[in-house]
Amino acid sequence: MIQQQRVERINVGIFAHVDAGKTTTTEHILYESGRIRALGSVDSGTALTDSMEVERQRGISVRAALASFTWQGVQINLVDTPGHVDFLSEVERSLRVMDCAVLILSAVEGVQAQSEMIWNALRKLEIPTLIFVNKMDRIGADPAAVLTQARTYLSGDIVPVQQPLYREREYIGAADLWSEGADAAARTELLEALAERDEELLELYMAGGAAELAQWKRELAVRTAAGRMYPLVYGVAAKGLGVTALLDAMTQYFPRAGGDAEQPVSGIVYNIQRDKSMGRMAFVRLYQGTIRNRDTVMNYTQEVQGKVTQIRKVEGGRTEDVGALEAGDIAVVYGLSGVRIGDVLGQPEAIPQEAKLAVPLLTVRVFWGADADDHKVIAAFQELADEDPLLDTQWLQEERELHIKVMGPIQLEILDSVLQERFGLKVTFGQPSVIYRETPSRAGEGYVAYLMPKPCWAILRFQIEPGPPGSGLVYESLVRSSDLLPQYQNETARRVPEALQQGLRGWEVTDLKITLVEGNHHVWHTHPLDFAVATPMAIMDGLAHTGTSLLEPILLVRIVVPEENGGRVMNDLVQMRGIFEPPVLQGDRMIIEGRLPLATSLDYPVTLSSYTKGRSTFTSFFAGYEPCPPDVTAERTRRGVNPLDQAKYILSVRKALQG
């Protein structure tokens, strides 16, 4: 039997800050590779990877889009991710399934806050990365300054493998430093960068040995594939300059996707979308094994099996039935009803870790007219939450209120468009309010003896301690299984995160360690759900003893304004409780970087644009939660009965459990 030759495959994510030219780069890559015959445009709404109507209208990417093509005999799966910070959840999900990445920087704006955030995530996941410096023909393009920024803020291991030919409007392309006629000084700098990182090459270099250029290039490829060096290339995507060189760099420096098609299935669902005729589309990256049409696949996360009806490659509005999905590849799997983002198919061992980037910072109430069907509105938002779990749609039955979580105002505008376009629904959104958090003020204990009304018996004692910022919840049990059976301990552990969703002020409680130090059940009277009732009461009792401090979301901001507006901006930042670095002058522009509380700066981008007459930019990124000043208060109305009112809480929960 002739063994089928394995397809060489690369999975590449395209990442960038907003307006760096990411979708334009993707469009030209697809054109140069022959995948599309005519160039689309972001501005005219004809880009292949902007398939949603709202993307075409607004000229921004909302969803991560998948496209596949072949270059120099290598199949490349390319994922174009959104650049706007409001759609960071799409970036986060794409990062998890990429083997390689291209980070696009603008030759004018350079390294932005979001560039740093994406870079840090790429490094955490050890994803090999190429850097493409775009917009080299723009007025203000400064490749030397961008390289300095990149080495300062991203990594000292970034090495240009090209030399730009002229700049701004005179830019005509870039010379390959591996070619015979390359600039001697620029190539020497490249070789020295490699020699400094390899003893054998350093000895050869110092001895004046004439190693083959191909040998040096192979060494760079090895280091790039290992995530230890990062080649940099230049171009103007809108004109197609440097795009074929970028494609060549992908095939020359990036490692091929691994995985054994003969092993048991191991894959992950990283995106969910809807098809009008085919239903739920599960975007799957497969790490091991093979999935074929009509196969039965185990959903490890939900512990259910599903039958695959079709496997397709989907690009923009096009779909192609491919019949099978092999290890190392990405495709859309149909037929897995109920499948959710993050579900593991088959076995979990081959699935890589994820990098958490997106944190919704605003909560919004949804309103609709009396003529609209409540059930249709709720179902529409639940469908959207399937596609973006961070929306966290909550329907409060008693209050008849619908609440969602969002990243920012642009996301609300997009949701409004999608609801009208896809569901024919017209809704309005209330004023966004900031999502605060709570953390224990000091150490303390929480205790409950849930013994009445019988039959019931559950005794719990927790030690609660403040944790380091950003640590979330750390839980452990010191109780012996002879005192509290493992099944009851597991139920308790499962209920602790739920109990922390609403603290003393109504906000989620975070950055704490909870230790179960005492637990007791009764051989006759204990029901398994007694610990579901007891855990929130013991946790809230503990928080009442420790007290809680309020935490607020903080943004990293970068503001660029005309120099004459700089004084007012700095005064504004002080009024908003901001902290900022000394401003930097760049021509007639002033750059101010610092940290701002979200609560005080929600409307500031609009204010800034107004008084600078649109000649300013305001970019921000979530930096974490920090303690509020003592004079800041924020309460959220509690949903449901407070477990501190134990008698009322027991009655309400028992009734719910029985129901």
C-alpha cells in the first residue's frame, strides 16, 4: 500500500492594533497567493474576510475570519482577527489555536498598547512570530523609530531581514538581506545578532570564517520556530508592496503544524457561528486524529456524543465540503448540537493552554418595545452569547430585566446592527455602568451549621484570606474524607465560585484564598444538595467578618494631541484621578501615556475629540483591577435572597431545588 504523503501545513494568525492595515494585508495575501482573483477593499466593503454586513458598512473587523490557500507547496490557514479592543475576545480565542503569528505594526503609529498586550500573550503561549511593518509610504513613517520601539517594548530579539529602500512617499520596497547584493552594514548587523546567540556561529564569525548565507538563514529559521528570535519585514499592504516577501517569510521561518492523523481525536472548538440552512457551525482546530463526515465524536467537556453531518472550509460567504478534518488542520464541523466555545472534542491531552486577554468592564441593561416578543429577544441574546460567552446574558425573571456585559461602546453599536440584520429586532441599551469587584479587607472565618428544617445536615467552616492582585480565587480543603465524604467536598468546591458572584456590595469577589478547615455530614440526615445550600451561607458569613474592599478597572491609555492641547489634557487626567508619564513631543504633537480609572473616563474620548476638533487619538487597554479610594462607593442591587438572611435564604433555595 502506498502511504499518503503528509500535507505541509501552517496555521497563522494575523494580529495588530486597530487601523494598522490588518484586513488589507490579509486581502492582498489572498490575492497574491491566487486564492481570490480580484482585490477587495475594507473601505468599499468588499474584503473577503469581512463577511458580516455590519463589517462591510463600518469598515472594521468584528469576527475572526478563516481563509486557506497554498504558497510554495505549503497549505496555510490564515485567521484575520479584529483589531478593535472591543472585540478582544475574538483575538483571545484565535490565539489559542494558532501555531504561528504575524504581528502588524504601523510605520507611523509604531508600537501601541494593544500591540504590547498581544505580544505578551504570544510570548506566554510561545508562538513563533513574524513582524510586518506596514504603511511604509505614509507621511511620518519612521522605520528606525519603530524598530527601536519594538526592541524596547516587545523584544530585543527582533531582527530585520530586509532593508527599506527610501521612506514615506519615495518608498519603493525593501531589499532582502540574504541576497548577494544586500547592503553590507545591514547584513553585518543581522549576522552579528545571530552570532551573539550561538557559540559556534560566534566562533566562526570572530575567526572571519565565510559560512554560507544559507547556513545563517537556517539558524534564524530554527530560532524563529523555537520562539527565540523574531524576523521583521517591511511593506505597504494597500499597494501590495512586500506581501510576497511576507508570504515567503512565513514558509521559510514558520514551523509546520504537527499532529498524528492516526492517533485518537483531540481538538477544540474555538468559535461558534450560525448558518441559516445548516445550523450551528463549530470552528475546530484538530491536534490529533481525523474526523470524517458521519463520524460520532465525543464532546469531552460536556460528556456527550455528537454525529458530524458535514465538514467544510468556510471563507467569507463561501463554503466548500472537504469531507474530513485531519490533525494540524482547521475547519468548520456541522451537526454537533449544543456544542459551545471551548469544548474539547475527543481527548484533552494535546490541547494547549489559553491566554486570558478579554475582560468585560461594562454592564448594560437591554430595553425593547411592548410590541416585541420577550422570548424572541432573550433567545436572540442567548444565541449571541453562544458565539461570545463573555456577553454573559442574564435574564432576571422576577425583575423582568435583561443584562449583558460588554467591552465598550463600539460593541454595543455592532450588537444593535446584528440584532436588526439577523433577528429583525429593535432594542435600545441603557447607560453602561462600570463593573466593579470586591476583595476581602482582612482575614477571617465563615461558619454555618445547616441543621434545620430537617431532613438536612451540613456543617462548614472556611478560612478566608486576601490574595495578591490578579490572583482570582484559590481554593483548597484541609478536611479529611472521613469527616466529609469526597462527594460532599466536591459539591462544596463547585459551589464556592457561585457563592462569590455577589459579595457584600453585590459585586463579584476576587483575589482571595478560601480554605475549607472544617466539614461535617450526618450519616442519615445529610442530603447531597445540603452543601449547595450551606456553602453560600458560610461564604457570606465569612465575608461579613472580613469585610470587603472595592476594586475598580484601570486602563492603560495613550493620548496623542496637538501640542497646544497638551496642558488641558494633563489637567483633565489629574481631575479623572489619572497617573501619567512626562509627555513626549513628536513634531507638533504631544504623546501622553498613563493610567486612568475607567469610571472617571467613560466619556472622555468623545470630549477629547470635540475640543481638539478631531485631531487627537485616544487608545486604551485594560490594565487590571486596583483598590478604589476610600471616598468612592459603588453598590449593585443583589439578585435573589442574601444568604446572610439564613432563614429566608434556606426557604427560597429549598423551594428552587425542589422545583
